[in-house]
Amino acid sequence: MKVTAVICAFNEEKTISGVIIAALKSKLINEVVVINDGSTDNTGREILQYKYELRLKFVDLPRNMGKGFAMATGVENATGEVIVFLDADITGLNSRHISNMTLPVLRGKADMVLGQPSETYVHNSINPFKVFTGERVLLKSDLKPILDEIRYSRFGVETYINLFYGVHGKGIKYIKLKNLFHPLKIQKVKFFKA
């Protein structure tokens, strides 16, 4: 099966390149689709550094439409049967992380894999947000029937996908991603905006 990495970015100029490079280095990734979700910083410029990469497809949304819209756009532009969603604000991502998340789906051992960053400020054993991770791998065929719901869920997209998989009894596997760091929202924006 062909594998497409989908990276959705909004104002992630400091981290987007590292995520793109890791996806391009992965031997399992056949295609990388990057969605610039109306960024107002230099995210678009960072992405354009990779415009000559044959495996990279770039979609530039004129204004911020929300994560759900960006993810649905990425799926629509993907040619792979397996979708690897990667947040654009993570650091420490490598090809081993991508393989560890992708292989269970490719081998039919899970319908969806959720990658859990090991480096957070809240320990995973008590972290109520670990199921909302943006690092996830699933089949495109599972997403197609719910693309409109994903598109308009804005920032509740992870919850919606998790509920859909749970209601339909699909197998979900959790993988710890050692040395992967995902910042808390409060670290990225001013306190009163979080």
C-alpha cells in the first residue's frame, strides 16, 4: 500500500522544516502533502524550500480554516491508501517514529495508531489529552465517509476521529514516541488566548 504523510501547519515557521525532513527521510512514505493553513508568519516560505522534492505536494490555503479543514484537504490531495498525520509543531521526529506508527496499520495489526510523544510536561499515565495527539496513522478508506465532518470540526477533529473509530469497533493502538516533543498550546500562545 502507498503511504502519504499529511502535515498541516498554521504559523509553525520554527518547526515545519524538521517535520518535512523526517517525513521525506522515511522509506515508508511515498508522498508528503503539506497544507499551509493560512499562516501569517514565514511557514509558507519554509515549506517552499522543498518545492523541488518530487514526493512533496504543497497546498496553500489563503486564510486559516482550522485544523479539520486542513486535514480533510490533505486527505483529498493524498494518493496513498494509508495516511500518516503529523503535527507541524513537533520536534525530534525521526523515521523510526514514522515506521513504528505506520507498520501496525500496513500489517493489519491496527486500524488506527496514535503516536504519543514521550516528552511533554504532563506524564502520559495521567495525561487526559494523550488521545488527542496529532500523530496518527489510519486508512484513507476509513476517513473518506467522514471527510465533511472532519472538515467542519475545526479543532475537535481528533475527538471526532477517535469517537468514530470507537463507535465502529475499530482497533486502536498506542505507540510511545521516544524523544519526540510536543509543546502545550499554552507554550505557543499568550496565556489568555489559550
